[in-house]
Amino acid sequence: MLTTKFQIRLAAFCLLLFLAAILLGWAAQSAWQRVRLLNDELSREQLESYRTADQFLLDLQHLQGLLLRFELRGDSNDWARFDAGQNNLDLWLTQQRNRLYTGAERSALQSIERAYDDYQIAATRLAQQIAAGRSIRELAADVERTSAEFERLGRLDGDLVQAHQRAREELIDRSRHELTFIRAVLYGALTALLGTGLGLAGFIWSGLISPLQRQLLESRELIARQDRLASLGILAAGVAHEIRNPLTAIKARLFTQRKHLGPGTAAHDDAEVIGSEIDRLESIVKGFLQFARPAEPEFAVVPVLPLLQSLESLLRDSLDAQHQIRLEIEPGESLSVRADANQLKQVLLNLVQNAADAIGARGRIGLRYRWDLQRLRGQQLPVVVIEILDTGSGIPADIRPRLFDPFFTTKATGTGLGLSIAARIIENHGGAIHYQTEPGRGTTFGVVLPEAAPTPAD
Ligand code: ADP
Ligand code: MG
């Protein structure tokens, strides 16, 4: 039972670990992707692309300056430099098309390119007029047109500046968004990692260390108990021997005394009481000896149903007549245990007796058995569980820890040895006794014994 629980927890934990690994993998991958995206966006090229408008305006102003000088001085060198400059700027503008990132920037650039063509046409016309030696007045219309185109270009460049501004703001927003995402992913991953670590620690503790600790404690207690029992056995044999001999002598004397006492006299009644008390003493000594030094079980294959039937026929009538307690067997499939039949019978007798005591009067004791797979002494074994159910008073929580202690009893005339002897015998059989109880409703004692392979006769 413990192992299946452990296995379920192990499986659940592995699943959790697997999920955490997937989560971590996903977090790492998406964080990496976002970082790369950010890296791309914040590249030198992109940052430089925001300066396209400024650069263009500078170059345009330079060209306009050259044109003005040519206008004033008519020096053909100035025109040659203007011509080279305007072609370079034309080429540069074409190259900028692929360097801009947003649609708004690209369409602003397109407008600039178109206006620049117009500016070039106007400037070339003006240069031709100057070269033809036209007077200032005759040039006025062309000068006007060129500067109008120049101003238009200035306005369009302003549009590009604005488009740059918007693109930059969008980039900052996006970067902030990516950073928030990366931070969330990192926190999430850290939390998952921490959770997994804590889970692992808890799992190792509860699944491995704590049971080991418990087992160690249990085996230590068992060893201490065995030690105590061994020395108790030696002591008990001596004491029992010492007590039994005088008891036998007293009993013999009492027997002869009683012969001289007439029945019905006070002295005869006293002798009766003394006799029954001596019997009680003898049974205590016998029980104690049995507890301290139980006989080695003589193992045989014991079919369970016939054993329960013999118990039933032994007790049924007296229980029914004296206490109105029904003793009922709930028959099941044919099962056998490996046990000493007499010792097992004694255990079951004790348990039935306790059940009857707990009921007092009017009730039911059930005897039933079933096959199961249970852990006995560290091994998963096929077992038979024999159960004694009663409708008695149940066992109060405060006395449960002492239930199996020798001499622990809640009854006026109890010896407190029944359960301790039963537990010892079953322990010697490699089995176990457990119980379930509900105060006011009843108790079920279960005797778990290794199953014996059925005999050929079965
Ligand atoms: P005794 O029967 O002599 O008292 P046991 O060792 O057989 O000694 O039982 C110890 C105590 O356990 C009983 O005194 C009783 O209080 C309690 N006990 C045992 N079996 C039952 C039961 N079936 N229902 C309620 N109490 C029980
Ligand atoms: Mg008892």
C-alpha cells in the first residue's frame, strides 16, 4: 500500500518535473528570441536610419549654397560641383529606400524623391539660363521656381523627421514591451525552478528520508522490545516456577481442608472464594509465562473456514444464551494459512472474547476472511486477513497506544494479557494484527497471516 502511494507520488512528481522542464525550455527559448529581436531592432543601422532626414537637409542646403554662388559669380566650377553633388544625393536617396523601417518613413522618402526630381529640373533650367548669359531680371522666374522647390523639399523633410520620431517612439514602446515580457518570463522561470527545487527537497524528504527515519525508529523500538522480552522471559520462567509450586501446595491443602467443611457454612464459602482466586492466579501465571516465553509454533497448512467453524461451535451457544450475542461466520472462498492451529485458535478465542466483553449484552460478532496482497516484514506477500467484527463499545482514543501492553486492561477482572499474547503469537507467525475502531459503534480486529498454498485435497 505504501509502495503504490509512493509510486503515484513519484509519477506525479515526474510529471510535474517534466512540465517544469517544458516551461523552463519554453521560457529560455522565447526570452532568447525576444532578446535577439531587440538586438536587431537596436542595431546601429536602424539607429542611423533615423538621421536620414537630417543628412538630406544638410546635403540639400549645401547644394542650394553652391547654386546660389553660381548664380552670383557665374563660375562654371561651382556648377560642376553642384552637378556632381546633385547626382550623388540622387543616388544616396535611392539607397535610403531599403534602409528605412516604417511605411510612413518610406512614403515620406518617396515624396522627397519626387520633389527632388522637380528641384533638379528647376536647378538645371536655371543653370542653363545663367550659362546663356541672361540678365538677373530674366532669371527671376527660374530663381523663384528653384527656391520654391527648395522650400517644398524642406517641408517634406520635416514630414520625414516626424515619421522618424514616430518610428523611434514605436521602437521604444516595443522594446519596453519586450523587456517586460523577458522580465516576466525570467521571474516565472525562477519561480518554477524554485518550486521544483522545493518540491524535490520535499519529495526526497517525505518519500525517502522520512520513511527511512521511521523505519529506523521502528526497528530500534523492535530491537529494544525484543531485548526486554528476552530478559523478561528468563525472569518470568524463574518467578512462575517459584509461584507455581507454592500455589500447587496451597491448592492441595485447600482441597483437604474443604473436605472437612460442611457445605453452606461461611468457612466453606471462603474456601470456594480462595479456590477460585487460586485458579485466577494460576491462569495469570500461565498467561504471563506464555507471553514471556511463547512456545515455538508448529507450522502446518491450516484451512481457515473449518478453524472458524470449530470456534463458532465452541462459543456460539454460550454467547447466545448468556449475553444474546450472535456469532456469525461470513463464509468465503477456500483459503489456507501457514500457522500453528492451536495457537491461532487461541488468538481468535481471545479476540472473540474481547469482542463479547466490548458488547456486554445483545449484539453481533462477525467472523470473516479474505485474500489480499500486503507488505509483511518488508515483503509484498499474498496473505489471508481474518477479521473479527463486533458491535461493541469501540476503543477510546486515549487507551489505543497501550492496547497491546502486557497487563493493560480496562476490565475489573481482566488480566490484560489477551492482546499482548495474541500479538506475540502472530508476530512469531510472521504476521500482523491491526484494528479499526469507532467508539460507540464497534471494532474490527484483523489478523494478517501469510497464505499457504492450498493442499492437493482442496
Ligand atoms: P483483557 O481482555 O484482559 O482486558 P486484553 O489484552 O485482551 O486484556 O485487552 C486489553 C484491553 O483492550 C481491554 O481491557 C479493552 O479495554 C480493550 N479491548 C480489546 N479488544 C477490544 C474490543 N474488541 N473492543 C473494545 N475494547 C477492546
Ligand atoms: Mg482479553
